[in-house]
Amino acid sequence: MMKNSIRVLFILVVTYLFYTLYQQKLVIELASQKIIEKEILLKDIDEEKRESLKYLNSIRKRAGMVAFYINDKLEFAAQSHSEYLITNDKIGHFESKGNPKFFGVGPADRALNSGYSTHMVIENISSHSRDYKDSIDGLMSAIYHRFGFLDFQVDEIGIGILQDVQNRKKNAYVYNMGIYELDDLCENVTFDGIGKYVYNVCFDKDKKVDEYLFEKALNANRIHNKRVVVYPVDMQKGVPPAFFDEIPDPLPNHRVSGFPISISFNEYYFKRVKIERFKLFDSEGKEVEETLVYNHITDPNSKFKKFEFALFPLERLAWNSRYHVEVEYTADGKKTHKKWWFKTEELQHPLHVVTTKNSSFEIEEKKPYIFYFEPNSKTDILGDLKYPASLDIEFIDKNTIQLIVIDKDRDSYDLQFGVHQLTLKIL
């Protein structure tokens, strides 16, 4: 006798995450007092897309995860949204009907309108990025977006990038991620009426999908990914020392803090995980004490999954410094621990640390120097900068600049950087 089917309701969660770089404006003040903004180069979009995929896959490979493959439908959805954002001067995940380039209200709508067969997608977005690396590094420093890129289930991606040709500082990087096996299941398999099923998964939300095949699709990539994924990964170098902004914001009272450290556990291999101890130590072995540890309960925005954990240093990490991490946890009744180390980015030019409001330094013409303005509070970042045309200045991050005297026209310069007065004596 055939069993009656039992309907299982599946609650779908689509990840909407957005990251934006606060734009610090570099303004050149000419001798005539005419002020112009520093020129921003036009991007090669096709090259940016190719390099984005390579860079993301290098990150996933180091973390012990399967690589992304390009899905043309997800790519179309991502590119369509980048066009909408630039055309309408918008940020975020949602589109409004009636606006030019409208393609779908949310990420799931745009994926389905592109021909993708399931609305289970993850979308990451960044805006005002210098290039693909700046975009991805920023998203990896933003904890919710990082967990999106390091999701255990996804294996395909579409990347959309657009720059406003008329206003080159405006750009949008859109990353749509999905699961090949689930897309294939929704496109080709019909429930045969036997056993349990789920719905609200496919293009047709009422379509019944065999629960066993659904779980198999979700596990198709989990089984090939590492059991435990950490970031930064063990022995990683060039890690940014700071975290600044994310929407939603995991540290709403901070405009600047240290780069977050994360550990996540593969649900295919674990049923229960509890973190007993999560510590960060500097190069001298001293514990970084001012930290917060988040899990799916303590995360203020309720974005963490059950097996995702992160430690937030509340102050910036140091440039060119080695840190090590120690985590003790109980997984399915077994106590164990994990230790690893990483090193923050090493600056390639002489570094001057600015710790007071009035500072003076001696520098040489035509040589690059790095000035790091040590934050004196959790909200202390540099604002817009004005400087003479005889100097060349670039932001490295929101507390750090690179400066070159390209054409000496005086013996010293007095520059104002927010509350900081910087006197540069030219040798």
C-alpha cells in the first residue's frame, strides 16, 4: 500500500547583504585656488570580472572550499542590478518598479527573471570600490558578507560590475551566488507523490520537491568542503588590520575597529557545536583583551547561522604584525581546539605613525611615505582631504594615506587631516 505524502514546509531565507566604502574625497588645490577632484581611471569591466572570479576562488581554495563556477543566468541578474544602481544613483539590494533599468524587486526576483530555477540565492554588494580587490577585501572584512562568500552550500556565481562613466568614483560590484544541484533539481525533477516533500524553493513556489533530493542538493558541496573553515586562514599574509562599515552593522557604535576573525563549522559533519574559548594574541604573545565574540544568539542583527562564530577586536590591529588565534570548542560531545596564525599587511614604504594632533616629519622629495593616523576613539577616521597639486596623496584605508612630494615648491607644507595638523619639512 502506497504511503500518503507528508508535506514539509521549508522556510526560505535569502541573504541580502550590502557593504559600502565610505568615500574619502581627495581634492587638489591649485596655486590659483581653483579646486579639482583627483582623477579616477576608467575601469576595464571585463578584466575586473575575470580577476574577481580568480581572486574569490583563491580565497575559497585557501579556506578549503570548492571553487565558484560562472553561471550565466546569475551573471545576467547581477549585471542588471549593477546597471540599475548606477543608472538610478542607488545603493542596496532592492529595486523600485518604474525606475529605469528595473529588473526585479529583490535578488531572488532578479535571479528568477534571468531564468534561474530557484530563488535560494545569496547576494553581496559593494559600492565605491577602487577595484575588484578592494571590493572583495572590503566584503571579506565585513563579517556577514564574508560568511556569504564562504557559504558551505554554494558553488556558482554571477558577477556584475559597472562604473559611472560621467562620475567615475561611482561604481557597483554585485555578486550573486547559488547552488548548481538545486537549480538543476528545480529545473528537471518532479515530485512523484511518494514520501515527504518541500516547497517554496523553485521558480514555481508551489512545486513539490522530494525532501531527500532537496537535502542531497544542499549537501552536494558541503561534503566536499572542509569540516572547519577559519578566516583569516592559517599562515595568511597581507590581512587588512581594520574593519570600518557594513550594512547591517555588527558594531554600530564603532566607525573603526580591528579585522574580525571567524570560524565556521560544516553542517554536513556536525550536529552540535559550542565555543568554549576564543582568543586573539599579538606578536609578543599578549592577549588582545578588548574583543567581542558573536554567535547566532549574540549577533545583534541575527544574521549568523547556528555554526558561525566571530571575534571582533574593538581596536585596529597593527600594520605588518603577526597574530595568532586559539579556539577551544566542543563538537558533538568531543572537546578539541584549533590554533593558527596570520599576518597583517606589510606596507611597502616608510611608515610614520601620527599619534598627536600636531605632528612634524622630515621627508624627501619624490619618495613615497605612509602616514598612519592612529585612531583616538572608536569613531576616529579621516575625512575629505585638500592638498596642493605639488603633492600626490592616496588613501590606503580610512586612517592611512600614502604621500609623495612630486614637485617641491616650498620648504614645508602644513596639512589639515581632520583634527590632525601635519607639518612636513622637505629635505
